[in-house]
Amino acid sequence: MSFNLVQDGDRSPRIILSEPNGSTAEVLLYGGQVVYWKNEKRQEMLFMSSKATWKPPRAIRGGIQICFPQFSNFGSLEEHGFATSRLWSLDSSPSPLPSVNNQSTVDLILKSIEEDLKTWPHRFELRLRISLTAGKLILIPRVRNTDNKPFSFTFALCNYLSVSDISEVRVEGLETLDYFDNLLQRERCTEQADAITFDREIDRIYLSTPTKIAIIDHEKKRTFVLRKVGMPDAVVWNPWDKKAKALPDLGDEDYKTMLCIDSAAIETPIVLKPFEEWTGRQELSTVSSSYCSGQLDPQKVLQGFS
């Protein structure tokens, strides 16, 4: 299925994906960023800051950000690297990947430019396939080393999820795992709780995580299921009230309706020899869940959905 390319004045060109059941997604060429994803009921699945800055060179606070070739400040580059603040292109020659019926897809590409080579002297091609089907949003990033020397990088898909009330959300699938606590100078800790709940700021990098993570929103009776391949780590972040007020592009009360769960490769950087390629995959979907009647079995969410 095709997509619509829309250009509005001085705003970044945007791509509208839609599928027969009524769900839609909007992708900006600026940052290669998914900024909206609405289900067949027109409910928004992704969070967007009420104070988001939509003009370069800042990344847009919300949606799904592409962090490359550096996550956060794990290196000498600007935070989260430069992919979030570059203008991507439509990929005119994407590699063949299996197609799915009733799927709307766009292929984007970002190549190294001279400005980037001054701070990160490696030539690369970063491709991103974004596919929308009923109830499901799939991102397939691929990094190719087009240089004559090896390089390494860290990577993340930063997912800003829309939730009803952060204090009513549980994240399951990360229990018993080690994590770096960014609020404690990246001290290595072990998760002791049977699920992650939220009553204060949290900023953690969970290590060697499973391929499926469940984000249970009790109030909306909705569960996000995050499936990922090639990205062994997972970042969990909510700024809470004080940090939200300190961030200029985040509304003071926005923290209450957002949760960041990132698919990431951070602890062990990815190393590519000349002309090698790395591929990751992330699939976001939603399933109905009922907290009040006890119909939700978290293990079924984590293990029972193919």
C-alpha cells in the first residue's frame, strides 16, 4: 500500500501511513521520527509534549526518536547523536523485505554528510522501514558501514508512549534484571520488584532484556506489547514533576501521561567492519486488558502472543 507525502509551508515534509481498519501514523523526514500513531478508534498511542519544539535543530519531544550513533551521553557527541536532528530522505532503493497484506510502509535513509564527519569520522547508511498494520507499528532500522575502517555505535528507538496516569501503569518483563541507574551515576543495580511502578522520577537502562515487554495501563484497560530484536537493552524513563518543570520543551504536567520505554543497544556497542550491516526490529502493538475484573494474565501477554 502506498503512503501520502505532505508538505506544509516551512514544516518538515511528513508521510501519512494508513491501513484499511482505520489506524494511521505520521512520520517526519526531519529526524526520521514517528510523531503520531492512532488506532482504528482514532485514539493516540504515542505521547507528544505540549511544549514540543517543531523547528530545527532540536529534536522533537515525543513520538519515536532515533538515537544514533550515540545514546544519551555515552560518548563525545551531542546527546542522542545527530540522527534526530537531520533531514532524512525517502529511500529509492530499499532492500527487499517480506511484505504483508494491508500493510502501509515507507522506507527512509540517512547518509553521512561532511558536517557529521567532523565530529564522527565514519561513513554510513542508516535505513529505517516503518510499517503500519491493524493494531501494530513496526520499525526496522539497519546500519551499514560504507567506510574502509570499522566503527562502533550505540542505538535506541526512544518510544514516548501515551498513558492515562503514570501512577497507574505497570511494566512487566524486566523483573530480576540488572540495570544502570542514571540517577545514581549509572550504578549497577538489580530489579527487586515483581513489576516496575511509578511514584517518582525513574531513569534506568535495563540490561540483557527479553524480546517482549508489557506496559499495562490499568485505567485505559490497555496493554502495550513491545517486541524487539537486535536491541538487548531497554530504557525506562519518566521525569516526574521536578525534572518536567526543568525541561523547557516539556509541559509541567506532561509527565503524568507519558512513559518512555526504549529498545536499545547501549551496554555493548555494535561493531561493524567495512561494508557490514546491522539490523534491528521493533514491534509495538496493543491488547485489551481489564485490571478490575482480573482478566489480564501478564504471563500470557509476555509469552502467549505470537
